[in-house]
Amino acid sequence: MDDLLNLNAIDLDLELDWFADLLDARLKSYFRAAGADPVPIPMTPPELGGSPYAEFIRLHGFSAEERLVLILAMIPHIRPQLLDVLWIKNEATDRGCTEFGGLHGGSHGGFIPTGETALFILAGDDLATRFRMMRMFEGDHPFARANVLDLSPTSSVEPLMSGGLTIARECLHRFMTGDERRPNFNSEFPARLIETRLDWSHLVLPTSTLEQLEEIRHWLLHGSTLLDEWGMGEKLRPGFTSLFHGPPGTGKTLSACLLGKHCGCDVYKIDLSMVVSKYIGETEKNLAKVFDMAEHRRWILFFDEADALFGRRTRVDDSHDRYANQEISFLLQRIEEFNGVVILASNFKSNIDDAFIRRFHSVVYFPMPKQAERRRIWQNAFSAKAVLEPRIDLARLAEKYEVSGGTVMNVVRYSSLKALSRNDATIFLEDMEEGIRREFQKEGRTV
């Protein structure tokens, strides 16, 4: 990791030196005496090495102008003193130069660049160049599509270019350390990273279900090749959407985790309690944050109990119904445009809106395990240190009780903790039966 950090430091030093020369030339040119020869602006950027920063630049094919805006957005974080020169005052007005842009921070004492700052450095007072450079801050530019940088919001009466240059924290972390930063779970990113230490051998499912999971694995491993190298990007949607449905505890979440584990993808479980809002428009904004962050990162987005968001559309009786239906329409569009994998999990397929069902690339059913499958689950569930008393017949338990794998693990947890509370490694039949009774009671069933 230190090697990548050092490579980034070397390449960013080159970029910063280039920027300093360019800024100096722009200021000298802008303030040159009337009739003086123009000062050449050094727009040729340096050759970079093999750092993660350089690889990112090459991947997106950024121009010299785009590289300048990117390094400008980074400067307050890595070398803020470079922008101190922009604090100079206009002698005629005894205030800062409007054309330099810039913001005063609440805690940061340095100059915070804005879109106006970037346009001044790139274009000076050349309006045609200014207008061309403004396109970098539009929604279809790679800066926005790849969630690299943006302008902070401004009020309706302020120019758009007066917004501060804001670089994504994940990009900044990667450009400094070479490591992919995982976002923290909070209101800005209402999703948790979920992982598993289990393997495919622990997943007990019918062959038909496993084959459908294999289809998703193939997409994760070969989807980019299909779209790019095979030229199918113009004919196929960029992502993959699947519905996992079946009773609780049948392996839906574990399957998502295993797909991510074996394909090198992070799996993020969306916290619907932080996404769904009673306020109009807030649900869409909360979801947009997650999708924007996940774009181009090969993440799997996992919506558990997805009925809350993706349920059947209601008949429009009032404004609340109308906006609820708009949320579903927004989700349809956002998922179709997303270039990653989205997995929706529900206990009942019938709860999911038909408009979504038609758009899923796969619908995977997770049934309750049959007797032979339950026996395998029971046999693999206990710790190697646990000792089952002779009266315990796992084959009989599998035959007698129709339960899911999740229920089995809850019973194992209960009976194992009872053994440990006795300072013993022996699992008693009575404890297992009590654990089963408790699970049935939770489900409203009788033993």
C-alpha cells in the first residue's frame, strides 16, 4: 500500500508543479501592462507514471483542461498554500477579485476554489473558451457520470459557477493513498457493507437455484467483456437486476454475500428505514445518493425486504399515492441506468410490482429446504468443538421439523450458548427442542 501512496505522491507533485506554473502564467497574462506581449499559458500537462491517480486519468482519457480542474479541486486537501495568491485585492474596489471566484470556509483558512476559479485559470477573459469549459460541470460529463467532482449547490439568485469545487471523498482517498475507500454508513450513504466468512459449500440450495446464481456470477465476471470487447454496450443495458424471493432464512442474503466474495465485489445492504421518507421527493434523493456512490465501482446493491420500496403501485386516490407511484417510476429508471448489480429480496414475489418483474434479468426462488437438505444443514451447523449427546438424531430432526436454514442456525446458537453457560461442550436434546419451540412461536406456529 505504501508503494501506491508513494507513486501517487510523485505524480501529484508533477501535477502541482504544472498547476503552479500555469496559475502564475495566467495571473501575469491577466495583469500584464497594456501593449505588453501576452504570456504563454503552459497547457501541456506532465507525463505521469504508474500511480492509481495516473491510471484513473488514462482510464477516462481526461484532457489537460480536465486534469487542471481535477487537481484544482484537490489542492485545498493536499497543498492549500498554492491558492493563497488568489486572496489578492482589487486595488480599485479594495476587495477580492470577483473573477477569481473562491469561498471562505468555516474552519479552513485557505482559499476554496469554485467553478469561477477554474474558468478564470482556463479561460481568463476569453468568453468563447469560458463557455466551452463550462460544459465540464454538466451532468453528462465524466466528472458527473463517474461521481468524481461537482459544484456545491448555490441559491437560485447566485451564478452556478460560484459553487465550490467538490471532489468525491472516495476519489480523493484513492488519489492520495492508492486504496479504495469504503464509505461510512450514515445519512449521506444509507447502506452497510455486508460480508460472510462462509463459502459456497455452506449454501444448501436446490440445483435450479444454484444455476440461476451462476448466471449472476457470470455477469459479474464477464459482463464488462460482453459490453465492451464484444461491442454489445449499444444493445444491452449496462447492469444486472435480480429478484430473490422465498421464505425468511432460506439463503437470500448469504447468496448475495457469496456472489460478492467470489467475484471481488463489495455488497452493500440498503437500510430502507433511512431511505424511505414521508416527505415528497426525499426518498428519490436518498436513493440517488446510493446509486451515485455505487456507479462504476462493481458493487452489488442489496435491497432486503424490498416490498417497502418496490411494492405494487397503488390506485391514485390522492397526492400521496401519486408521489408514491413517482418514486417507483424513479426507481425503475435509476436501476435501468445503473451499471452494477442490483438484488432485490422479498419473502413473496407477488408483493413486487409487475413493472419491476418484467425488467428483472433473473428471478431466483429460494424454497424451504427439503428433508435431505435440512439434514445437511443440521450436520454442518454446529461448531467442531460441540459434542451432541447420543439422544440427538439429526436425521429425525430434519424429518420432523420443516424449518429454514436461518431457523436451524438460531436453534444452534441457542443450544450452544446453553451448553457454554454450563461450562460444558455437550449439546442437550432438550435445549435443541426448546430452541425449536421458540422459533416456531416467533413464526406463530406450534410444534
